[in-house]
Amino acid sequence: MTKRPEEIALMAESGRLLASVFARLDRLELAGMSTMAVNDLVERYIVDELAARPASKGQYGYAYALNSSRNSVVCHGVPSEVEILQRGDIVNFDITLEKNGYIADSSKTYLVGEVAAPAKRLVQVTYEAMWKGIRAVRPGARLGDVGHAIERHARRHGYSVVRDFCGHGIGREMHEPPQVLHFGRPNTGLVLREGMVFTIEPMLNQGRHAVRTEDDGWTVVTVDGQLSAQFEHTVAVTRSGFRVLTLREGERMPQ
């Protein structure tokens, strides 16, 4: 379950490359683009520019380089030629990248054009909640501490935490032990040890936490039709705390 320093170094390189994919997306004018056009751009960039592999493509039979989850889609949204991003949307792009046999996983929710204040607030609080969970990571802490920090922040701001999906260990495989729940009780769960690497990827809903999967077998949506947002980083447990392997250039922990 733990990784050797040389393995974490390789994962950090994958994470650095993945951060550059998001930097490329940051420069896009998303309004008017189809989610499939975003997918195709990301795949070309990963393969042609970074000489890496989009790790989600072919995983569990999935055919694309990313998940695109818009508005009330919680996760696993499938890119489409006919889904056109509109001003006022929020959309999460969840991307995995493999280089030299090791995988990094990250996601970011984007504001498309001018977005209504309630949607903007949901996105901001979700980002903060992810960092609350990351800040709880250190040797000797427990996974329940991570989930509790996330859930407490979400509830303080009136949001619910999706319980059907969680973070996960990662390395040579996209999904490894342990499961990282985004809710929980302090001082419970697996004890964290130096060398563990996993994702922290909370999904917060405006309304109820209940979700359902659509007929395509992938797309997960809120049952009540309200908005959902998500952020994700790949995190390593270090001797003194944590290291975010997918940290983006200029990104800083919110206070």
C-alpha cells in the first residue's frame, strides 16, 4: 500500500504533467465548445505534447480521456459532440495521466463565463473542502479525520457530501486501496503512514446527497436536479505531513 521514494518521484512527474494539462484548459474559452472537443484537445495534448497516456481511456471499458460533469452531473459524465458548454455553466473535468508506468489523477470545476453567485459559492466551498481534507493528512492521522474535515466544512456552508463515491489509493493502478471517504468521524479508520498515496476528491451538492446513475451506465446525477461540484488532487503522506503531487502552478492552499 505504501510507495517507495523512487515511486513517489515518478508519480510526482506524472502529477506535474497532469497539472500542465489543466494549465492548458485554463487558457480555453470554454463557452461554445462541446465537451467532446475538450476531450479531444486533452487527449492530443497528453499523447502528442507530453508523450504520456490518458489513463482513463480503456479503463473499465471507458472510451475517453476525461470525464466532463456539467451542472447537476456529479461525476463520470461522458463527453459528447452535442453537449455544448454555455455561459453560466459549471463543469468538472476529471483527468488521469500515466507516465513511466505511474498514474496521477486530478479534477477541477470550471466556471463557464459569468456564473450565478450560488453556483460560484458552491464551487469555492468545494475547493476549500478538498483542502480541508488535505490539511488533515499526516502520519498517525486517520482516514476518518480526513472525511470529517471535509464534511464539517461542507455542512457549515449548507451543502451535502456525496457518499456513493470516494477517493482511492493510486500508483501503477488507477484504483488501489484504501478507499478515502469524504465524510467520517475523527480518530476512526485506517492510520496514515509515510509513503501512502491516494486521491482526495470531494463532491458537494447544493441539495441532498442522493445520486443516481443514468442509462448510459456512467453519468451520475443529483436526484433533485441541483448543482454539484468536485475538486481532486493526488496526495502523498510524507514524514512531516503531505505532498500534493498534482499541484498546479500558482496554486495555494486557501486559508
